Amino acid sequence: MKHVDIYTDGACRGNPGRGGWGAILVYGSIEKELSGGERETTNNRMELTAVISALQALREPCEVTLTSDSKYVIDAITKGWAVSWRAKGWRKADKSPTLNVDLWEVLLGLLEKHKVSFVWVHGHTGHPYNERCDALATAFADSFL
């Protein structure tokens, strides 16, 4: 199984507001940058969309190390929250509805295809790939002016 390093970030100008996401896939010496966005969205939706878009770009099942500064995404997966929300009919522990169900469903499906290890990194602390992903995300958000 091929190993790919993925770095992602999401950004929003207002929350909700103009949003963007960025991702970088690294396979050996090959790097591929992806970005996109929505005119009216939330930061959490952009964080999830970055992860989903990067995993969807893989052409075959891969072993992935995915690095993100999103505690929302990282904790929901590594602490089992998203799987629990799904098992409870997309309800959180406090019985309130889970947000972004459409995206969580897609992400959980992709995690069945790929072997993904999640790594959290502090945002805006000089991590070169995180900084580049942030630049991609904010540039896309700003393109909606």
C-alpha cells in the first residue's frame, strides 16, 4: 500500500461567511496542491471539506498520515465521536443534532477505504505545510469578494 502524507486547512471570513480550504498531498518527491471554497459556509465545513477532498484525490487505497490544525476533525475521528454520533442517529452525547452530517458521512466512508493516521498540529506556528494550506484556503475565501 502506498504511503501519502496529507496536510489540510480550512478558513472562513466570518463564520458563517466566505470560506476556503487547502490541501497538500505528498507522495515521495511529488507534491500536489488542492483548494476550493464556498461563498457562504463555516470554518468547520471547510476543515472537513479539505480532508474529504484530499482523500478523494487518491486513486487507490493508501496508507495516509493526515496532518491538520482542526481539533474539530482530529478529535471527532481519533476520540471516536463521529462513529458514536452516527450510531446514535447523528445525535451528540447531549442529544443535540450533529452538525455537518453530510460531510461526516462522506469522511467516514473514506476512512473505510484508506488507512489514515491523524496528527494534530498547532496552526499558525510556522509549520511549512500548514502555513501553505492556510494560504491556499484564505486565498480561495478571499476570491469571493
